[in-house]
Amino acid sequence: MKKPLLIVIIILAVILFLPAVSFVRWAFQEKKPMGIYILDKTVPTLDRDHHRSLTWILNNERFVKKNNISYSFRNDYFGFFPLHPLRERKWTKNAISLGDIPDMVEKNEAMYYADTYGVYFNDWYQGINNSRRSRRLYGELNNTDNLLFGDMQKKNKLCILEYNSFDYPTIDLYRYKTKERLGIEWGGWIGKYFSSLDTTAKSPGNFPVWMTAMYRKEYRKPWTFTKPGVVFVKDRDIIVLEQGTHLKSALPFITTDSVFRKKFKLPEKVQFQGWFDVIDPLKSKVISKFNLETTPAGDTLLFENFLSKQFPAIITDTTNQRTYYFSGDFATNNVPFWISRFKGIEKLKGILYTEKPEDPRRFFWLFYRPLINGIFSDYYHTLGKK
């Protein structure tokens, strides 16, 4: 056999051997049975973006249902369910009633509210019109969701809620009760980073054009922002922080308390590009914080609106750390689900993500994945399941 051909054969054998070993290692991991109630009411596509990466981690770390079957991002959640074929725009919902709550609390050791915003007419029937908010098809945190959270909390079970668990369209009563159970306060401000604020560009990306109309109405002047920036919105109020004028660098980043950084194996600093809300932790324990690299002009603008350049990203209760609130859209990550069946896949640095701070994939691999694995693994062992 010629030497070049032999080399090619060896390379191909290695390429096929390593994934096979990784899959076998994953398949023979000890399974960790745990009932987990996942709620996602914002599912306008078959991708299930708002909870898929959560299920990815559960699957990769071998957290399984009580029947020892892996969690499915397509089926194992409550909320809005798109139906095949998607072009027919048919949907259903998987929801529990008040009478189901005791059974749900008994069957599940944990709950995760990924998103309760819902699905709207314009989201589902795309291209109909471009108004800011259209008729809601399904959504909001309702009385049943609120009471389930309360009962899970009383039973000292793991409760995790994310950004938009109590924001619009949730009514004031359930918003108040949810904030009370989380031990936080919220003044109504939400925000997001945008890689470009230029609405005249050929490819403005996912920039919501309704913000420009909101800005013109409040300030009585045209939208002239073109660089990267962070936009804060509250009811009818809007403030814009643009890179160069208000921000040294537009990308917000998250820093974590040293104790929890060591506990959950988190980086000292990681950039975040999703939606977030600005909460007051009151007496809650702050695990991580959002940070903005502001200029003096940015500091002034924030101060005038009673905002700060640093605010909580993750809080937990001070008693036993069984209740968590993530004040960012953490679970929305674009990660191929099929690779969740390979143990050690996270070591493929450079293929899965790059060193560039603006690479959005970094957040999942460096922060969200170890965070969720750490929280669930610690909790699982406190249940006495080895």
C-alpha cells in the first residue's frame, strides 16, 4: 500500500473513531432521573429556540425523565405547540389546570420557566402587518403558572425563571406575586444590545423598527444612530446608548461572584447579546451582574433615568439557593441538538465557538452550559441520588 493512501486511511479512521468513542462514553454515562417541568409559551417556529439549549444540556449531562428516557425539546415542555406541516399554521397548547398542580408538584423535582411572553398574530402569520404588538394567540404568566411556582417553592424544590417571566403581557397581580416570590423588584426597564443601530442599512438584522418610531415620538427628532449600541425601553420611554458617544464598547458583559465562579466553573467575564431586564435584588443573593462600559455621557444618561451601568444578571434566595432568576434571555441559544449525544464535545474550542467577544456562541459554551449543569448537578446530589 502506498504511503499517501495509508496516511489518508489512518486520518479517516481517527476522524470516525473519536466521535464513536465520544458517543459511547455519553451513552454509558449514569442516567440522572429527575422530573423537570419546562414552560415555554413563546414558540413561533418548530425550532423551539427558547428552551432547546436547556434540553440540550439536560440531554448531554444525562438528566432524564422518571422513565429513564431523555428529554425531548420537541415534546417535553408545556406551552405553545406548532403543528406539522408548519405552512398550515396550525397549533395547539399543552397546559395544566389548577387541579393538576398537586400532581405536577409531586411528580417534578424542578421547574424552569423559559419564556411566557407568548405567540402573537404577527409572529405566527408572518407578513400580515408590521405593528409593534398584535393580537395575542397564547401567552402570559397566568394564575396556574403562578400557583405552581409557589407550591414548588414551598416544597423546597428547584425553581428557575428567566427574563420575561413576569413582563408584558402578564397582568399586574401575577407580576407582583412572582416578584414577591423571587424576592426582587422591577421598575419596568428592559434592554438589548444591537450590533448596528442603522435602520437604513441593507441588512439591519433583527433590529425592531418600532423603536425608531418610539424614539421620534418621545424626543421629537429623527433617529440618527448608526453604530452598535444598547437600547433601553420602559412603557413609552426609550433611551439609546451608542458606541463612541455613550459606550466605550457596546457589548454588555456578565461578571460573576468569585464563589459562584468557582462553584459553577464560570468565566470571570463573558459577553451577552440577548434581551435583559433591570431588576432590584432587594435582599436576594446576587450571583452575577450585567456590566456596561460607559463613557461619562453614558453615565449621565443612565443617571437621569435612574439606571446604573451595573445591575443583577442572576439572583438566588439567601436561604438554600433553590430559587433562581436569570434577568436575561439565557436559554435562547443556537446550538445543534444532535451534538448533545457526544460526551466532551465542549472541548472542541475553535469549532464550536471562537475567541472573538462578539461571537454569540461563546455565551452558551462558556457560561450557560456550565451554569445549568452546575445548578442541576448540585441539586440532584442534595436529593440523595448518587
